[in-house]
Amino acid sequence: MLPRRIGVVMMSAVGDAVHVLPVLTALKRHSPDTHVTWVLQPGAATLVRGHWAVDEIVEFDRALGWRAYPAVWRALATRPFDVVLALQVYFKAGLVTSFTRSPVKLGFDRTRARDLNWLFTTRRIPPRAGQHVQDQYFEFLEALNVPHEPVVWDLGPWAHERAWQRDFLARFDRPIAPIVVGTSKAEKDWLPERWAEVSDALYGDFGLQPVLVGGRSPRELAAERIILECARVPVTSALGSGLRNLVGILDGGALALSPDTGPLHMAVALDRPVIALMGYTNPKRVGPYRRFHDLLIDAYGDPGEDYPVSMENRPGRMRHITVRDVLDRVERWRAAYAGASAAGAAPNR
């Protein structure tokens, strides 16, 4: 029988939060009375707050510095669990796991639990060869004898968000193509001058409206400025729209284009075609899960290289992706997906 009270420690970024959702929907599908409490950072919390599979969120606000730890300790002191899923392997997550009150704290095996994270757990999933992050999280369900199929995100847009989405899409006279201009690390970004060239082609050759999406970090704002200055066609910026509105934008898009960052995985969860530009991180581990591999641009490996699934990063490779590489994938999208995408992205959807 599935434990009634489950704690989840995954305090990382948006992409990881997207990968956690199918774990939670599977738990709820298997046992609807299960109560799930998720320890999560405030930013990613805005994406999943209100989701039917998330009963409660305890925020870990790293902006508070060391004060974040006593705050989350106090919050967890009054929330006993039957099992805690320690999905994150960094030391700070291990400390938070140690704050939880549970007889079972399930974590990764010693090989995969970096930063001595295995010291903070009482039970560990068996060692396994490298695989996609999403499948690694499903190993925790396997340990609980919970089936993970079908894989369900239910990311939205939710009913009360549809009006905003319709109003946003009504601004345009053509299907939109959201472009994710920045990531958490500069090494994962693509050159904004090349995004400007791609925007010109999206608008002029493919009948798509480029829409810049993401946050408003200094690097994203710098990329926005360069793209808007260099593009010869109308480009709309929706930077800073917020994660829930970004769900509506991606869901309403005909095609998304993104390096390895949270919105890439959001698009996959929404089943929206997405061109993934990857060079710094391993696509076999963190690329689009099960979908749109035909649209993936893999600059991580050398031509013909059968590289393993690993956490190794390869700096300097995003520059190897050319504008022609991206436009070839847009052509592939037009041949394989464009009709269905255009129908799915209608403003009155």
C-alpha cells in the first residue's frame, strides 16, 4: 500500500520541476488519497502551485542565504511523512532531507548521490546505468511499486488561464514561434545575432511570428536588445511574462525554439513541437523526453560519436550550431508538424 504522506525534496530549477510532475501524477493516479508536500524554490513553485497533484509546497528560498535553512526546518518540523523522496543530490538538498521527519528517506545509490548526499537517506534505489533524468526519477516510483505509464504532466494551461492565452494570441495575425533567448548558464545560450537571423527567416519564409520568451535577467535583456536591433522583421518580446503565462504562450505556439533550459521541457510536456539546441549538456540525459528528437540539434557529440549518457558538460559547443542548422529543423517541422501545430495553436483553442 502506498504511503499516505509523501515528502518530495527537489529544490532545483524549472526543468527539474517539470520532470518531477509525472512522478506526482503517477502517485496520485495510483493512490488519490496520498498527500504530497514538495520542498521547492519560490521561482519553480510559481509553475506548479495549484497543480492537482501538488497538495502543499514548502518553499526553500535560497535568496535568504543561511536563513533559508532554519525557515524550512521549522516548516518541516510540523509535517511528518511516511516516506520522503530525495530527488536532488546536492549537499544543500541533503541538509533539507535531514530536516524531514520520516522513517523512510529514499534517495539515489551511492554512485549517483553526489556531495555525500547518500548520508542523508535511509534507503537507496539500486545502481543503474546512465539514463534520461526523467527515467531516473521514475526509478523512485519503481521502488514504491507504482507504475509510471502513461507519462502525464498536466502542465496546463488550466481553465482560468485560457482567457489570458486567447487575449495574448489574438494580438498576432499569424502563428507564433516562441524563442527562448537565455538559460541559467551562458555556456548553454546561443548567440543572439543568430537568433535575429532565424527570426527573419521564421517571419519571412515560414509565416511565423517570432516571440522572445524567458525571464528578465541581465543576460536575457542583453540578448533581447541585440535581437530586436538586428532583426529586420517585427519581433515581439514577452520576456518576464511569468511561468504560468509562459505555459500559455508555449501551448499556443506552432513551434518553439530553445536551448537546454526549463521552457524546453515545458514545451515537451505540452506536446508542442520544439527545436532543441544542445551543445553544452548531454542530450541523452537532459534532452527532449521521448518527443521531437527529429528536431533536435546535437552539437554535444562529434559527427558519428556514440557518446554515453553522462553528466559531463562540453563548453564552447553551442557556437558550432549554425543558422542553417536551425532552419533545416524548421523545414523539417514544416514537413512533419506544421499542419497539426497550426490547428492546435489557434487563438480560440
